[in-house]
Amino acid sequence: MENKTETFVKLIDQAVETAEQMRQQQQVQQPGSGQQERLNSVINALQSIKTNAQSGKLEPSGGNLTLGLAREVADWIEPLDSPLLKAVGEIEQYYQKHL
């Protein structure tokens, strides 16, 4: 059985993969758009959170703290039912409930 950190890291990896796919689409469809920079920022944040979680340096949520990912992505993502917003929402929920 997986431990909580392994499950959390898998959720992060899925979100990174989704963001990278979106970034590749943006490069083809709208090169030079600001959304590419935002996607890069989200990918970097996810990778930083993953590193902190794996090293035991991620601050526990205690059921109160959030990572701020869903709010940040919701501010610019279109449409709001985007797979990336869903993925970061799952990360936030897991963090609050299990870490």
C-alpha cells in the first residue's frame, strides 16, 4: 500500500504532465502567449512542492492550509473545467485531508 507522500507525488506528477501537454499545445496554437509563462510557473511550483514533499520539508496542512495552486490557476485558466484546474484541485484536496 502506498503511503500518503507517494500518493501526493503521483497527483503532482499527473498535474505536471497535464500542464506540459497544455504548454506544448500553446506553443503550436498561440506561440508567445502569456499562458505559456503561466504554465511554466505552475510546473515550477508543482515541482518545488514535490521536492519538498519527498524531502519531508512540506509544511503540514492541518486541514487549514492550502498550497494556493487552485486559486492561482483559476485566475487565468480558460475554460474553468480545464483538466489542469481539476488536477491541481485534487492536489489541494489531498493535501488538506491527508498531509
